[in-house]
Amino acid sequence: MACPFCGRLAEGDLVARNDLAAAFADRYPLNPGHALIVPRRHEPDFFALTDAEHAAVWQLVQEVRAHVDTRFRSHGYNLGVNVGSAAGQTVWHAHLHVVPRYEGDVADPRGGIRWILPGRARYWDAP
């Protein structure tokens, strides 16, 4: 099965780009403006990227943020990487999610990414 992210890179509908990485809109966005930043080299494991590839991915975060802020006027962001099936990775090409957040998109946003483990998210209620 062909890699969907390699296909997206080839399509060229990119939000941001540099020599080693590129960003495009998520096809199944959590919120308007949700984007993915991927290395151009096909590598499933985010931790296996070279130092240069890591830097290239992170260099695009500000450019993606500027694009989203201009088009969608977000109020905050979550950044996330799923590495391995236990962490929920479903596309086997390393990628960084840039998820814009908006006031009222959830009832209580406290804890942010902590909600990946709902039973442990509400640390503020812990004794």
C-alpha cells in the first residue's frame, strides 16, 4: 500500500516547505487549520529522523502557525507526535500535528494533550 503522506508530498498542495520537510492540511482535521508537518524522506519513526530532519520539521512550525493564524484566527495550539501503534500512530510516515484550538471547541480544555489518557487527565482533582 502506498504511503498517503508521500502521495501528499508529490501532489504539491503544501502549506509550508523547506528542503527536508513540508506541511499540508490534515485530510481529517480535528479543527479548522489542522496541519501535518512531515519529513520528505519516508521514515515511520519520528525518533529515527536525522538531526537535520528534526530541525527542518520544527522550523516549519512557525510558518504553519502564521498560515493558520492568517486564515483561521486560532486562539491556541496543540502540537503532537504519535510514535508507534501503542501511541495511536496509524500512518507509518513520521509527522507532527499542528492543531489549532478555538475558545469553546471543548467544554474544558485544561490538561490539553493529557486527555490521551482520560483517566489521568484531571490532575488538578488529584489529592
